[in-house]
Amino acid sequence: MSWFSLLFGPHGWGPLLAQGALTTVLLAVSVIPFGFGGGLLLALVKLAPSRLLRGLGDAYTTFFRGIPDLLALFIVYFGLQALIDKIGHLVGAEERVELSAFVAGVIALSVVATAYSSEVWIASLKSIPPGQIEAARSLGLNRRHTFTLVTFPQLIRVALPGLGNIWTILLKDTSLVSTLALMDLMRAASEAAKATSRPIAFYAAASGFYLVLSIVSGIVQDRLERRANRGFA
């Protein structure tokens, strides 16, 4: 059977791979607001005046940057499921609530992305001259307006390259969720390879998709950086 027939024939595996690719993209995109937004909040915690808050933030970052991402995935998945079961037992729930693999993947990857992106946000926050904040205060801007109108536009310009690198890593880390039986692209390619005994064909197809997605992400990132750097030498 030809490679084309394996993918697009009457009994081809193309639809399953396409569904897995869509799941992969949805998973990665769903992590962005939680992983990058959480990283910014964690960066503010690590720069807080309180020594306790700084210590907790550093401990979080050290732990999740120091263990394999796959282990973090298992900790979140099995840990949250155990917590849900415990709460259900305490409240006397009759039916067991199952944590879906997709939700567990989003939470686990967000937890890891938060740890890594916080370092990018901290470096970006430190790059903004203190005089910018003082000037905003002298103009009568409150903290919220100072952050949204003065700090954040400059912050995102500096943070974009680092966040883009984390996004690229995140795209590849989505394949780890296949260990939770989520039918993402990697899982679909693995199932097709087992059923047809043609692993090279399907893993090559999966590799091509990841490569295309990385290239497209690089193009989008380049345009975002150009837009953010308008007016800067």
C-alpha cells in the first residue's frame, strides 16, 4: 500500500491524524493564557517586597523547572484526580468525577509554562527604567493605568522573543499528553503505525506537521516582534 493510500485511501488514517493535529493545536493554544498569564503573575510575586512571597515563587519555579515535564504531567494528572476523589468522598458524591486527559494536559502544561515564562517576565520587568513609572505617577495615573498604558506595552516588546521560544517548546511538549491516552497527533500517529506496521510513514507525517506549525509560529512571532518594535531603533 502506497503512502498516499495509507493517509487518503478509503480506509486511510488521514482523518484520524487531522483530528489529532487539531487537538494538538487546541491544546497548545489553550495553554497560552494560563501559562503566560500565570507567568506574569508569578513574576510579580517573585518581585514582591514580601520575603515569604518571593520564597514561595522561587520554590515553585525551582521545582517545576527542575523536574521532567512528563513527571510534572503525571503529578498534576494523578494528583488532581486524587484530590477530586477526596473531595467527592468528603461531600458524599454518588458518582466519581473523572478528570479528562485534555483538561489535565492544559493544566499540567500551563503549570510548567508558568514556571518558565516567569523568568522571561522578570527580565522584561527589570528592563523598564524606573523613571517611566515615576513619570506616569506624576501625571496622575493610578497603578492599573500605569501598568496597562505604560508598563505593559514596553514589557511585551522585550518579552516576545523569550515567550516565542517557550511557545516553540510548548508545541513539542504537547506530545507528552499522548501518554494519558489523549488522541493528539502523536497518539494518532502511534495508533496508525501499530495498526499498519508502517511507523516511518506516520511518524514522518507527524514530523512534517510539527515542522510546519513551528515555521508558521516563527513567521507570526517575527511579525509580532516587528509590530511591537515600531518606533524603536
